Amino acid sequence: MRTRATRPTQFGVCTDNRGYPASLEVGKLYPVIPDAEATRHGYIRVIDESGEDYGYSAERFFLLEVPEALAKTLSARSGTRARRPNAALQPASAAGARSAGLRGQTGAAGGRPPDR
């Protein structure tokens, strides 16, 4: 039986919650959702205090890569599940990335005003 190599899962420690005190807590660990479009614009997508994933400036977080076993434990404790990107849903081209990336959302912050 072939074993599948697992990639580390990313979490971000919030270092700056200015402008988002109800959504982010300084010093708290947040699961990071892989999002190539957000990354190209300097954002990361995290599951914040609302329980939903939103894009925030990557400068607000210190990123950590953790092994899958630790990610499961951390996610279980926080009540959220760290997600991996579904390869079937990734756009095939740059044009597809623009249309599928952050579609229907205001700015790169996923429905919230963009970070400045």
C-alpha cells in the first residue's frame, strides 16, 4: 500500500487586529485557508472569530506550518477545521483565477473593506 505524503497545514498567529477587534484577537492562532488569488494580493484567508473565512493582510499574522496530526488537534480545540484546497476547484488559467478567485466579494477581504 502506498502512503500519501502529507503537506504541513498553515496556521497564523494574529499580531495586529487594528480595525477588526471583533474578528481577530492578538496572539490567537487561526487556521489559514490556501487561496492563491488572495496571496497574489498580499492577503491570507483565515477562519476568524465569526467562524467564517475572510481575507486579511498577511502582515497581520505570523505564519506557522504544522504537521497534519497537530493541525487536527489544534482545529479540534478551536472548533474549526483546517481545510486544504480542493484541486478540482482550482482555476485552470489566469482568467479563470480572476473569475473564480474572490468572485462576488468586495475587495480582497471577502466582503469586508480591504485592509489598508
